[in-house]
Amino acid sequence: MTSGNIVERLRAMAADIDSFRRDKVEDELSEAADVIERLRAELDRMESLLKQVEPASPGLSGQNPAS
């Protein structure tokens, strides 16, 4: 179970948890946590970039201007 989508691997493990060693499950959970942390950091970075752009270009925020 070394390749594929993390979510799919976790779902497969959850469906048949008794066939996996605890350390294997913990390794997969740790990998998923690492991915989540990287995504959060990227979201924070993108939010920071967006805040820098918003004052110069208010239309980029996705909000509709009042008409």
C-alpha cells in the first residue's frame, strides 16, 4: 500500500483495520498530517499574497463591486 492517494489508503486501512499493524497505520496518519500542514502553510502564504494584491486590485478578491 505504498502508492496512491493518501485518503484512499486511509479509507482502505479503516475498512480493514485489523489487517494492519499499528505502526503502519501511524505512519500513514503521520504522512497525512504532514500533507495537511503543508497545505495549511500554502494557504497562509496564498492569503498573504492576496492581501498584498487586494488594495491595488480590489476586483481580484472575488467580491462583486457594488453597482
